[in-house]
Amino acid sequence: MNPPAHSPGSLRCGLESLNQFDEIIDVRTPAEYADDHIPGAINAPVLSNEERVLIGTMYAQESPFKATRLGAALVARHIGDYLETLFADRPRSWRPLIYCWRGGKRSGAMTTWFNLIGWRARQLDGGYKTWRRHVIDRLTNHPARFDCIVLTGPTGSGKTRLLQALGQAGAQILDLEGLACHRGSLLGSLPAQPQPSQRSFESTLLQALDTLDPDRPVFLEAESRRIGQLSLPDSLLQAMYGGRCVRIQAALPQRVEFLLQDYEHLFHDPDAFKRTLGRLVGLHSRQTIQDWHALIDADRRAELFQSLMQDHYDPAYRRSSQGHYAGLAQAPTFEYNPTAPEGQRQAVQLMDQLGLVHAVPAG
């Protein structure tokens, strides 16, 4: 491995050296790290969330000198703790890359001390803000390189399950709902899985795009502009809108059975389920909402899902932004059973229908 590129005598380097380090260390607060960070970076905050607020308030309202002096003491204390704990086992040859918000004092302090110890540490020039600009710039242009094959179809047709089976069969896939931790509909929140921040979503999206081969097609699900609380980049939407499409069709009984499997968790908290459906007042009459609530109370799950599809989801699908997809008019139809055990075999059938290379399914 070549040593990280940097200017002679400088302890700073740019994003072009990102993959040349043994470890990437984010020294920002836990809150900053949770909002977004460079993929793969570990968090070693040199100021806690509360300490950063304290220092910032003191800097603005009391004295920059006093704030800097207190901040230096706190940062030094945390670095000392990490040297005895988190980084105690790092070898003499260790080469970490360190960053903070904009490549300033927090990361500079740790970089200086690590190099005094003997490690070849470097500070990311511009810090997290450099990474954020990189993500925005790349997402503006990168998606246009890909040949998208978009799976369209109504709720319950099993598009996500088919997408995952396509990946197992050797196709390239981009699971946007998986990255967004949301199924993309009113009932799409995942149990015990909050959505990431917008910035974190964009960082992981770019990481996923960077693993794809632009010379091979990429399968995705049709999505609206928003998946839950998160927005898709315009460039990616345009690549999807201009891509090829496949219409996924499944029989109504199979769709009901699929939803009974995938949305079973909704019945664990009937009151929350009813509150969610109550948000549809305005699109549906109060009597319709009450009828759905009564089906939940009676645990008549199949009837509820069939009614939701026929009265809400299917009409909404027909009114949706599917018209943005240029390839939809010429899209082939694929008959799919989302509850069948031979999911990968069905994925292979679709790839055969499209003339694409696939892996041989087990069994």
C-alpha cells in the first residue's frame, strides 16, 4: 500500500487519499456524527454534545479566549482518554485520517498529538464540509451514467422481494427503500428502524452507487420523489424516469397474502395502526376510516388489506407519478407471485425475459 498523498511537511490531505488510510476518525460530537459521517468512519468525539454547546455559547457571549482555553482543556482530556482506551492497541505503523466539521481545531489537535506519538496521522482538508460538497457534486452527475430498469406495479405486488431476488440471481440492484429504511407508503415505516437523516441517506446512496458497474443495467423500484421523510436526488429520478420499465403483476389474493406477511407488525399496536389510517381523512370519508378501524378491532386482516388496496392503494397508484416514466408505455409485463418459495427462480425468469445474464439458482 502506498503512503497517503500529501504536501511535503503538511499534515493535511484531500478526499483523493481516502482509501489509503487504515482508519477514518470523526472527532465531531455524537450528534454531528449521527446526522451524517463519511461511511466507515468511527466516532471519537473530542467534545461531547453538551460541551460543544457550552464552548459555543461562551465564545459568543463571554470571551473567545476563555472559550478556546476551556475547549483546549476538554479536547486534550478526551484525546488522553482515547490514547488509554480506544486507540491503545494501534500499532506503530498505524495511519489514521482525522476530520471534524471543517478541518479546524478539533481534528488538528488530535492529528498533531498522534504524529508527536509517532503515528502517521493526517487531517482531512476542509473536514466534513469537504465530504458533503463531494456527495452533492457526485449525486448531481453520477446517476446519469446508469441504465435503469424500473420495476413498476401496485402495492402488494412484491417489488421489493423481487428486487432482492434479482440481486441473488446476479443482477445489479439499488434498493432505495432499504437505504431509506422505509417502504415508501403511508404504512411504510419499519418497526424499530427510524429513517436516517437526509444527509446520511445521501452519503450511503452515493456509496451504493459507487459499487455499481455503469456498463451493466441496474434494477430499481419505481418511487415517488419522497420515500417517507427523505427526498431522492433529481438526477436519480431523471435517470429512473428515462429508464426501461417492467410492469409487475400479481393476483389480488397473492397480494393480500403478501401484505399479511410483510405488514403483520402493524397489528402489534392496533391503536397506532388506526391513528395512521386516520391521517387519510380528506382522501376518504370518515365512514370509510371507521370501517377500516372496525376491521382492525375485529382482527379481520385479509379483509382490511383487500379493502385498502381496492379503495386506496390501487386508485392512488393509477393517479401516481408513473406517467413520468418514459418506458412505461412499452414496458413488458411480468406475472409474479410474491409469496411463492421459488423467488430466485422467478427472478431468473424475468432476467431471461429481458435477455440478461443471471446466476443459476440453487436447487
